[in-house]
Amino acid sequence: MMRGVRDILVKEVKETFRNPRYLIFTILFPLLIYPIMGYMFGFSFSAAQETISKGTVLVVDLDKSSFSHLLTDYLKESGLNVIESDPNSLNNTEYLIAIIIPKGFSESILNGSQPVLKSRVNVGSISFMTMSIVSIPQSILEGFKKYIGSEILIENNIDPRIIYDPFRIDTLVYVREWGRLVPQPQLSMYIMNIYIWPWILFGLIISILQISTVFLSEEKEQKTLEILLTLPIDRKAIILGKILGSSIVAISATASYIVGFVLYIVLGSTFFSMVDGFTEILNTPLHAIILMSILFFLELLFTASLGLGIAVFAQDTKAAESLAGSFAMPLMLLILAGSMLDLESLPLIVKYIYYAIPYSYMIKAFEHMLLNDYSYFIFGSVITIIWLIIMLFIISKIFSSEKLLTMRVRLWKRRRGVKE
Amino acid sequence: MYAVEVKDLVKYYGSFMALKGITFHVDEGDIYGLIGPNGAGKSTTLRILATLLKPSSGVARIFGYDVDKDADRVRRIISYLPEEAGGYKYLTGFEYLSMNAKMYDPENFREYVEYGIEISGLGDRIYDRIGSYSKGMIRRLLLARALMMKPRLAILDEPTAGMDVVHATVIRDIIKNVAREDVTILLSSHNMLEVHYLCNKISLINEGRIVASGSPSEIIDSVNASNLEEAFVRLVRG
């Protein structure tokens, strides 16, 4: 290895991993946020079920009729902790759910005048779990509606399926680009993941861009750059050390995102397992995941070198972060264009430009992974490598000149010359 | 062969001429001072000699190596301390010295680090993070970094800048001691007393031009001044 590369690399890694800002935003944040999201999806559902099974369901029966008794029994059989009570008990707030069966409930059902069955849900505060708590008794009551309807129909010798489920629906969506039919529930799952992924990577790219930009701009701000440039090592060793340092940052950040995402899936499995198409995503072949990971890693490496290139123009970390942040908008537009537009219908030149941008390939990476389209990843990786080489060439040219010390941009205003 | 040879050196920043054809030389073993007010061209000269900036025209050689064409070779025999310099706040002083020493001599870096620790006078604080150091401690660490390798030429830009009297005295003594070990020193300062104490030869620089060169006493005598400060004022005002 070129002399000095290892020392620069070790320095960058030590500096980065001892920096609380980096640890919080790049390592801890994805490790916490995704599992928390998974927890919200998965455990809020089971926690809501548990809350309902433990909570008290007050039934205030003002009718005392056959259907009201039937409803009370139905609620008990559904596993709810039912307590029959009088209207005064509604004043205390100890109950979880209160169901008030109005006077004339049975009679009104039979004469078709649609009685109103009032239910009250008592929640401490509004949270993600509230939706599940409210929806579970609602669906039990909906089930009861169907149940008594079925009872009435059976009494009159009519098969309830004729009324409630006269035919089944099987919707398949043919995706021309994919060349295959996809069941509608699976498509919803695909779309959710296809559109979420680029935005997760968007966050990662912007954070790597800012970190790699800071790698160099901090040398300027801490006034360490001049000493670094007079050390008896090749300037290419400095670049390589910094790029490798950034790549370790990229690897650790990616690993953190992957661990976070796996935890998100595991913790949210109670919720996701209910969604069709989830199993297919879990069964993605390993080599497809590896190819996608290589593409992502190359894109992050390119991002690190881009950050180093941007930092040449920045005088301090504030200017560097501002310059790096200015890449967020074009990247967002690229993701929106890639996600929303039908690329096949675009003019040829626009299509070429789109596919010449390394970041274009991450936008539909998830989709192509599901389709086992490996050529997409190989082509994307080649394009990214070409850009990486171009970027490294430009940076090495700048590092070998005095421009690194004399080119300065402070909040977009260019200053000429340097201070003596 | 001169340790430093500067001939008709010119440096432009855009259209601004920072150096207007300066000429001087430093003999091996000298402690040579460049003196002048802020903006005179001292730092630009030192930055060119440290291979950071390229000369617009003229010659700048260190032990016979051209600072532009043989920059890699020059960097192997010099060390440079900028006027405004800092350390890596998340590294310890020890790690900082080790990192630098390894780049000069990966095999024998330990002995240089030990010497660096001795020069810095930081004691056990050398194992603390640089971020916790005072300004004076950082300057001592950086000076130790510049001198621990016993380079053939140490280029020190305002070595005692921003330091109190006590710390500045310590640093001056360090420079004097290191110079006894075959290290040629080229330093800049606007502190005339410091230069008089440290340097055996000096050049007075003003507005990008050398206005006088020689030993401090020669310069003082040449204008019948009582001290270097007075001599400088007389020379600048003509």
C-alpha cells in the first residue's frame, strides 16, 4: 500500500468514530429508527389486542331482548371481558369499551328501521395503538351484524352467502414492464417497498455526502490541511486515505441501515405477515441481494469521492454542509422523476441522460431485485465505477495543484485570493 | 550549497502581486528570520518554500531541490509549522505525533515520538485528546511535531503566535536547542525582540520586497538604530 494511506485511513476512522455527531446521526439513528418503526407496526397491533382482552367491556342493555342477549353472548365468545351494567356506570372511566344497546333494538332490527348501537371507546391518549384499539371492537360489531343477518336468513331458509358474498373477486394486474401478472394485494406491498427504498437511500447518500465533505473541510477549519499537505507522502495517498475512510463510514452506515431494516422487518413481522407479498420479499435470492448491495456500496463510494470534490470549494464545514445540502434537491427531483415517470415514454436523449446518472440505478433497484434482473445491477455498477474514476482523477488533479488552498466558496460567494 | 536559496521570487494572487521579486539565502545551521508587518509577504514566502504554493516566477530551492519541480523530495527534508494551525480534536497528542512520525519513518517512529513528547513538555496530557488542550498546549504539540524528526530545514511561521510570555520563552528555548542538532531553521515573526534573541541572520520584508538582510546587529548598525524595531521603521520609511 502507498506510504501514508494507512495512517490517513486510521486517522480518519478514529476521528469519525470518536465524533458523537457521526455516531448519533449515521450509526445510531438508523439502528433506532427502523426497529422503532417495526415495533410500532408489529407490537402496537398485538399490544392493542392484549389491551382489549384485559380491558373491561361494559354492556348497557336497555332492551333486554333476544337480539340484545345474543349480542352480549357474542361479545363474550369473542374473548372480551364483558360486564353487564346500568347506564350510571358510564360515568366512571374505568372501562375500555362501552356498548349501549338501545330500547327497542330487536324490534327495530326486525322492522328494518336500523337502530343505532352506540359504542364508546375510552383511550388515554392518541397513539399509533389507538387505531388498533378502535378498529378491533368495530370489526367485532361488524361481525355481529353479519352474524344476526345470517341467523335471520337461515331462519327463513336463505343461504347467507347469497346476500353477503354472492361472488368472489380475483384481481390480477399485468405489469407490461415486468411482463407478468401480479395479484393486487401483492402489488400494494411491492409499491410500498419500491417507493420507500429510494427515500431511505436518499437519506443515506446525503449523510455520506455531508460526512465526506466534512472530512476535508474540517481539515481546513481545524487548520490541519497545510501540515497534512507538507508531509512526505504522495498527495494521492491523502486522497486514497480519505476515500477509504469515507468508504468505511459508508460501510458502517450501510451495515447500520441493514441491521436497522432487518430489525424493522423482524419486529414488525406480526403486522407484515398479514400482508400478501411479504413472504415473496423475504424469499429474495441471496445473489440478488449481494448484487444490489454492491451497487449501493459503489454509489456510496462515488458519493464519498463527490463529497471530497465538493469540499475543495468550501472554506469551512458550514460552507461544506451547505454545498453538500444543495445536492439534495436535484437528487430528490431525480428520485421523483424515476419513481413517477414512465421512463419508456421519455425521449431517447432524456433516457440516456437519466441512465448516465449513477443514482438513477438505486431508484428502481428493489423492483429489479424482485424481477431477478441482474443485468440492471451490473450495468448500474459499471456506470458508477466510470463516474468514480472520473471523480478520482479530478480530485487528484486538484490536490496536486495549489487550488486546494486557494479555491474558496463561503456561502456561495466566491472570494479571490488568499490571506497572506 | 545553501539550505534555502530564493532568487527573484514573484507570487501573484490573481492580479495582486504578493511577492515582488525577493532574493535571499539561508546557510545550513542558521536560525534565519523573516521579519515584517502583517501582509508583507512572509507567510507567502514560507508557504512557497513548504511546497504549498507555486511561485509565479523566480527560483526557490531547498538544499538544491526546486520547491516546484522536486516538491516530493523537498517534503522529505522539511517540516512546516503554519502560523494558524490546529490539531485533530478527537486524536490524542500521542496519536497525533505517532501518525506524523510514521509518515516520515514508519520503522523508527517511536524514538521520534519520544523526542516529540519531550519537546512538547506536555507530560501525561499527551495521552489526552487534543480537543481538551489549551491554545498554548496545541502550539507546543505542533512545534514538537515540526521538530521531532530533526528535519534538515524547519520552516516555522510565527512559532510563538498568540502565546503568553512564559510559553513563548519555552518555545524559543526549544527552537534554540533543536537548532544545535543540525537543524536549519527559517522562521517568520513580527516580534523584533524574539527575532533578535533567536536568529543569527534576518531579512526585513515589507510590501513584498526585502528591504535589508544580514545579522541583527549589522542591520541595527547600518541605520544607526538602537534596536531592531527602530531599524525596521527607519528602513521602511526610507
